[in-house]
Amino acid sequence: MKKFAVLGHGVVGSGVVELFYKNKANIEKHAGSEMDIKYILDLRDFPDSPYKEKFTKNFDDILNDDEVTAVAECMGGVEPAFTFIKKLLENGKSVSTSNKELVAKKGDILLKTAMEHNCNFFFEASVGGAIPIIRPLHRCLAANDITKVAGILNGTTNFILTKMYNDNMPFDEALALAQKLGYAEKDPTADIEGHDACRKICIISSLVFGKHVYPDSVFTKGISDIQLCDVSSADMLGYSIKLIATVSRNENGKILPVVMPMLVPSENIIAGVIDVFNAVLVYGDGIDQTMFYGRGAGKLPTASAVLGDVIESVKHNVTVFSQSWDSAEDDSFIDTVENFKARWYLRTPSANTPSTGIGNTYDVHEDGSEYAFVTEEVLTFAQVKNIAEEVKAIAVMPVLD
Ligand code: HSE
């Protein structure tokens, strides 16, 4: 019998408990062993829970119980999660987490601790919710030279942008609905300002390129200033607006991770990814392109990924070395965002015409006061900033080609 504990009984933690007991027989078959949850850690009381006897408020009950060999961390935030996980790993207990903020900020330290104590720190649920992406990147795709990863990594913003596009729903109303459905973070700033997607692209960048990429090193812009008129102008020009997180290795050998709202051509498969769904495109020399798609947020989708890792923890009693990266002494291996290249969407007052080729234009308002266009040329961020200044652009976004 393998026993595990669940830290936190919020949306994801309660989903882990629910899905485990729903599919216990099947999970045990995959794990090759009988399994049970011994503890659920939460400071709140759950007197009506069918599992109320498993609740504890004392972390040491879990830390000091030799019967517990694996732990699912679903508390979120850096502290006390970091301190708890480090102690668990030092005691040889493998930990599976859905906590992207923690992995993005402290993953290198926890991976090293797991290695030193012959156990595992798994984090499949931290990127893309239900989508298997971490394990495929370091296992199934390990034979490739991966040069770029790009995609939609935040369900809340994709849900909001879909509501704006399909239903003409104002931003605030769509955000309130996402919160009601349990998609958004406790503080929705992390979703709408791109911090959540930033953390996820940090994790992917670190895993793919082998050095820890910290959130502070990543240019991040969210969707809070996107107007309904940008959504409709982009549509008329043949694009959908999506919050895209991307990392690529540039010609100078440096990597460039960024998070920005981008215009996705309507024929691109990513444009059809709607609601809370996420999609990740991986580019490698063997595979060309492979896309991973699924529910990127929500109780059971995230719980599915956490439990997949718990099952792996039960099966593996040695550290999985391929799922690791080094700490970074500085961020000199990260390119400046000024070198980010794309074609660009600009919305600008009609009186101003730029000196660059602009292709089709679209009159944004009936009174002809503003127009929108996409540059014909690929330009760096540094170049487009000059053009934006020249035409007094109101909105500037890259195109994902
Ligand atoms: N708030 C996150 C999202 C949850 O909307 O994608 C999953 O990480």
C-alpha cells in the first residue's frame, strides 16, 4: 500500500481527492500498487467532507510519517509551499505540484534537492493544466533539437478573449465569469497581466534550454488594455487576438522568451483554440511541429495532471534526471526583447500614415477617426517602437506567423 498526502484543499486539491477516489481502482492498476490518501493539509475545517478524518492542520504529521512516500502540493504561492516541499524532499518524499509560481521562481533549487535525496519533484500540472507537455518535452521529444515553443498557456485570458470575440462581451464581465467558473487565480492580475503565462513559459524555457529562466527576465504584457475594437479590427484583417507565450533560440545563440497579446492568422490552428483551452506548439528538427491541446485550467483537468505525477512518484523510486535544469548565475543567455521580430498590428489616428509598407487597412470606427493595419515587413520590436511613435499608435501587437 502506497500512501500519499495532499497539501491544500482548494480548487485543485479538492479535485485531486475527488478524482483519486472516483478512479482509485484504475489509478492503482497504473501505479502497480494499492494506494490511499493518508492526510489532507488545510487550515480550514471541512466538517461535511466524506474524508474529514484525513484532514490535518499540522504539516509535521505528514513530514514525519514514514508511511507517506508521495505528496501532492496544491496550495499555490511561494511560501509556505517552498519550505514545506524542500523539507519533504529532504526527507525523501517525492512531491508533485500544480504551483507554477513556485516552479518558475524556485524550481532549480527544488530539483537539486530532489536529486540529492533520490526522490522526485514533478510539476506536469504547472503548465497547460490537463495537457501533458512537461514529460513529452524531456522524454518523447528528447531526440530533437528544440528551437521554439509557442502557445496559449493561460485559460482565463483565452476564455476572456473568446467571450470578447464571440459575444462582444466587455472585458470585466468576461473576467467575472472566468472567476465564477474557477479558472482565474485568486488574484486575477496574475492572469490578465500575463504573469501566469510568464511563469509557465519560464518553466518550459528552463526545461528545454537547460538553465533557469526567472520571471523577472521575461518581457510580459497582458490583455487588460485590449479593446473590443482591436478584437473586431483584427478579425476584419483576418486574425484572432490571443495571449501568446513563446520562447525561441535566436541566431545569436541566446533564447528569447516573451508573453504578449498577438494576432494569430485565422488559418493558424492556434486561432481555433477557444475558451479555457490551451495549446502548445513545439518546433524541433526531427518533429517539425507538434501541437499539444487541452483544457488549461479547472479543477479536474489540473487534478488529472497532479495525479499522473503522483502515480509516477509511486512507480519511480529513483530521480528522473532528464527533468531538470541548472541554476542561472545571470540572464546573459536571454536576448533583449528589442530583437523580437514579427509583422506588427497598429491602430492609429487616421491622420497619421507611417513610412513603412502597410498592406490592407481597416477603418476602426464609423466616423473614420482611426485605422488599423498590419505591417508588410518583419520588423524588430525596436524598429516598430519608432514607427509607433511616428504615427502616435494607440495599440501595437505582433503577429504570430
Ligand atoms: N489561472 C490559470 C489559467 C489556471 O487560467 O490558465 C491554470 O494554471
